[in-house]
Amino acid sequence: MKNISIRLWFVAGGVLIGTMASLPAQAQLNPPAAIYFQNQYLANPAWAGAEEGATINLGYRRQWNDIEQAPVTQYLSGVYKFDEKAGVGAVLYSEKAGLLRRTKVMASYGYHLSLATERTLHLGLSAGVMSEKISTSDLHGDLDDPTVMQFNDRGLYVDGDFGIAFTDHRFTLQASVPNIRSTFENDENPVDKSLFFAAASYVWVFERAVNTVRLEPKVAFRGVKGHDNIVDVGADVRLENQRLNFFALYHTTKNATLGAGLEVIERLTLTAMFTSETSGLREYGGGTFEFGLKGKLLGKEK
């Protein structure tokens, strides 16, 4: 009975994990909303050290709010520019979904080449490891079950990301290739399905007597293995005097993201985000809630 019980728990966890991949690749169809405006480094290592000083970001995301044991992701990232042309970054992801526990650690190096006044080419490379385990503390039965032991005895998975960006005073153009190893090795692992990310944005600044308004429209283009490419269209509006910003995006997966940020104290910004479900999961999930905390430790505020 113990072996039957533990196998049932394992199968149940597998069903949830399989659902994550097949309905359809939801982790990649709905990446963290912070990648668009609050924390672009999560999607592109070229932003490692692109700004003066050091910046720390904390994030929490819960997907499929109406589903028990749905995916919960937490991350901690930091970037630091240590000289005129170079910077470093690091990110720690922790995700749990049912019985699965996934941890990923990446370190990045960014090189920033000035092409002309206020025109810069940014290059970034990340490398790191990922670990996947079945949580034995949530299992009932024989913890020596060979199915669980074989899964948990797998080694660390090594992978890397590459990114590039061009910026001037107003315009930003960027592209990145995540999970380089799994992409070019044609890895069948359903966890890493993102193939590329590209985006373009332009900033307008409107000076008014009572406020300064910063408007940044953005178009992003994402590739997901085995699925149609995804286009994200939206904009961020920042009220500089009130230290407030609001943003919205529409995704061609037929869902939308809304967010708002507030500088609660000097150099510390709290952002709340909500992404509605894609058309394939609208009947099952309650959307994705995400919160981010950004601290500017050194350097000028952007």
C-alpha cells in the first residue's frame, strides 16, 4: 500500500507538471511580467551592469490562482556596473509546482561599448545550473521508492543565455537567446521551451507645469518551441513627480497584463502585476499575480 500511495502522489505531481507543459507551455507563454519594464535583466543578460551602480530585485509570482498547488515562483536578482564598459549580474530562481521543486542559479557578464554620445551597444552572457527534485516531505509512503530516487538522483543541468541590446537617448532595441544548450541540442525536456526574445521601445518625455510624464511604448516578440510566435504590445506611463508608473500589455495568446508601481521610499519601488489566463486555460485558472520590489543601491536613479 505504501508503494501504491507514493506512486499515486508521484503520478499526481506528474499530471500537474505535464499540464504546465501541454496547456500549452504556460511558463513560457506567460513569463514574469517584470521582464518588460521593471527588471529587463530577467529576459536579457545584456542588461547586466547597463546602468550606473547596483540594483537589486525581488519577485514573487503565483500562477493559476484557482488551482491548488499551482506554480509559485520566487526570484532574487542583482546587477552591478563596476567600470565604464563592464558589469555583472546574478539571479536565483526558486519554483514549486505540486511535488516538483526547481532551483536555478545564473551568473552574467555584460559588456557595454559606447558607439557615440548616448549610443551604446550592450552584450551579455549568462551561465548557470538548474536542479529539479521531487519534494519527499510532501509524499506519503515509502520514500525509498526507486521512481522518486531516480528522479532526485539526476545531476545538475548546465545551460546559458546570450543577449544583445542597442540604446540611445530614446530608442531601445534588444534580443536574447535563453537556454542555449537545450535550444541547439534539440533537447526534448519540456521545461525550457523559450527560443528567443526580442523587443523595441521608444521613450517620449512630456514636460508639464505640474508633472513630467514619461511614455514608453514597447513591442516584444517571443518564440516558444512547438508553438506560434507571440507578440506583446503595450506601454509604460511614468509620472516622475509622483514616482508612479502604470503599464499594460496585450499578448497574442489572447490575454493581457496590467501593472502599477510606486516608489514607497527613496530608491525603493514596489510593483504589482496581474496577467489574465491565455485562451487555453481561461476555464481553469484565476490568472497570475506577481509582485516585485526594486532597490537602487548605488548610482543615479533612472
